[in-house]
Amino acid sequence: MSKELKFKALGLVVIDEEHRFGVRQKEHFKKLRSELDILTLTATPIPRTLNMAMSGLRDISIIASPPPNRHAIKTFISEWVDAQIREACLREIKRGGQVFFLHNEVKSMDKMARQLAELIPEARIEIAHGQLPERELERIMLDFYHQRFNLLLCSTIIESGIDIPSANTIIIDRLINWAGAIASTARTGRSVSSPGLRVFYRPAKILNEQGCHETAGSG
């Protein structure tokens, strides 16, 4: 993306996760478009790109077959209820699995950890987010991978993390955007157990019509 970077014979650009690119980067690609082919890969196409593809302005190919041994993720959306959250976590923990609990607000993570510890005393909880020192974050993720604890309270940093085969339940507290949610679900569904995604909203945080459009547009 640097203006100082010059290509001798560039013929193909592959863009992974288009929603992560801003307007400036996309304008840069438009200037190159007449000179090369561009392939965009994404699980959550932004509305404009999807509309162009559906209207025939851009070619589209759909990969509908899952990778070997991957299972479809069952998604449930409901109001925050303590009993349901406890039940979902315990179901996974009792079968020897692990839970991703996505709470994308770093400043309130310690409070959420205490709340979860009271709600699910059977769970062994650790916290992971992008503001942690690199070494500490690496240790936590490796401990989770080796099943030294069973509930990871985390931010959307997990969407680009390592695969945890034994983690087949992800709980999202107050969904921020579907793009991050879908990317995060890629961490589940990699074992013989059927994976589940549960999205819980707070009564005071129910999206109005405008909020729904903003959430959809952010992906």
C-alpha cells in the first residue's frame, strides 16, 4: 500500500477481508484496477460490493462447501438471561470443551470476569485483549490451547487468533458488528462436536431500526 513500493509486473491483487480496508486504500486499488485483476475474499461482503456482485457489475463465486470435518454453526440470539448463559457454558464445559466469551469492551472486562465467576463457579476464567503485553497474551492463548482453563473472556482479537479445536461455543455479549462476529466464529466448529454461537443483548441495548442498518453496514 505504500506509495514508495513499485511493482515491476503486477498482474493480480488478492484482498482478504475487504471490510477491513478503508476508503483511501480502496481508492488506491481503483487506480490500479485498469492494469490488473483483483480478487476479493470475504465471508462478510460490504453492502456496496455485494450489491455490485448481485447486479452483475462484478463477477462473484460462492464457496458453499465447508472444509473437511467442519460443522455448521448453530446461532441463537436472545435477551441476556443469567440462567441461559450459565446453561450454555456448563453444557460445553461438562463435555470437556471450552468457551469463547466475547465482550468487546476492555475497560469493563474485569467486572465481567467477576460476574461470570459468580454465575459459573465451575469455569476457570482468563482474559485476553489487544492491550495486554505481547508475551502475556501469547501465554494466555497457549494455556487456552492446552486446556489449562476453559473459558476465555476476550475481545474480537480472537478473530485472527489460533484455532482451538476443543472450543465449540462462542458467546457474544452485545454484538458490535456482524463482520467481527462472523470472523470470530471461524475459531469454532473444528472438532467432532456441534458448534454454537449465542448472541445476547441487554434490554436497554436493543437495536432500533437505525441501529440495525448501522450494524449491517459496518460489515
